[in-house]
Amino acid sequence: MESVLLVEKSDQGYAVLTLNRPAAMNALSQALREQLARTIDALEADPDVRVLILTGAGKAFCAGLDLKELGSSGLPSSIDTQVHSPALDPVVSLGRFSGPVIGAINGVAITGGFELALACDVLLASEQARFADTHARVGVMPGWGLSQKLSRMIGIHRAKELSLTGNFLDAAQAQAWGLVNRVVPAQDLLPQARALACDMLSVLPHMLVSYKQVIDAGYAASFGEALLIEKAQGRANNRAVRPEEIEQRREAVRARAHSQGQ
């Protein structure tokens, strides 16, 4: 029986995780969420993996929680348990990976699948990608961050329109609203995600983690608090940097700028 989560490790320093329940639109069954948690913990402990790419098999990215599985469980408390249990929360699992996570959104990302997409650090979308928040239609409140993250990303009025209608947002509009970094043809989605991962891997290894941390910490704080976070983290880092190292690295930056400008 094929695994519900496919893992491909590249010798370049990234791993591709593919949600692999295409017949169920990659719905997040308990088995898939447990496997995702175990896999991310293993990759976080692997020094050879510093960037993740998350995508889906088939035509969907992720349809959210497996409501069919929940509906057949016969447990009145199962939805609350499934949504709020840290051990089964895929957003918490992704948050345990310290490096960047690139979401390669290949198809529909619905409700919990939308929340999973928002847990990624960068979003690349296929032309076939669509996003929908159907919490209000199925009667379940979000528990993985969507109600707060979405308004911060696209503005409160647009977020309310999506969440209070359950309407779909296509890839082009998602890009226009700033939800995704860019939209690419379906056949180019994973190649571009891999290229982006390699670009990230070309920066200083410790900066890949520490810079992500300071961005995330500041984003979760007020602007004034965020500036203090940046100053404190900057001082801690920059005390250890020697001037000759900076000059050597600047030469590498100049060479890269020249090669990219050709």
C-alpha cells in the first residue's frame, strides 16, 4: 500500500513532501497528519535538509480535514479533538521545521487545506490552484490560524468576503490580492519551487533559519515591538561577524548580481 505522504530528498539540501491521497483530494486523515508530523520532525533533525517543498498529488493540493472519516467515527467530540490536538495539527507540525517551507499549490486548497497553505513561508501557485474557506458552510470554526492570518495577508475586507461566503478565489486573483508570490503553468510549478529552494540554499546556512525567525517573530508583534526584536537579534548576530568576512561575501554577491543581470 502506497504511503499517504511521499518524501523526496534532494542532495542539494531540500525535500519535497507530497500529500498522497489523490482520490480523496488529499484530505487530511488522521494517518496523514500523524505521518506529516513524524516526517517533519525527522527532516528537522536531518542536517542535510534545510528547505521543504509541500505539494499535493493529483488535481488537488488539499481539501482540508477528512470529513468523511470524522463523520464515520461516531465520536461527538472528534471534530474538536481533531482540530485542536497539537499532535494532529499540521500547522503546528510545519512550524517545527526551522527552515523555509515553500508551498507548491497545485490545485484546490480548501478550508483546512487553505490553512495548511497559509502555514507555508512562500506560496507558488499553479494556474489550476484555487482557494476557499468553507468553515462557515460546514459549521466548524477554524483552529489552524486562517481567521487571523488571512486578514493580515490580504486585508480584513477581502478576508471577510472569502470567509463569510465560502466562495473560491482563483490563482490569478490570489496573486493580485497578494496571497501567492506568483502563478506559473502547472508543468512549471515544481521546477520553479525547486529552483527557489536552491536560491534559498545559496544563502548563509545560519541566516536561512535566523532571518526567518526574526521575520516571523516581528510579524506576530506590534510594529514597535518588532523593531525591538530586530534590533536585539541583529546585535546578537552582528557581534560575531568580522569585517573581512563581510568583504568576502560582498564579492560573492557582486558576482551573483553580474551573472543574474546577463
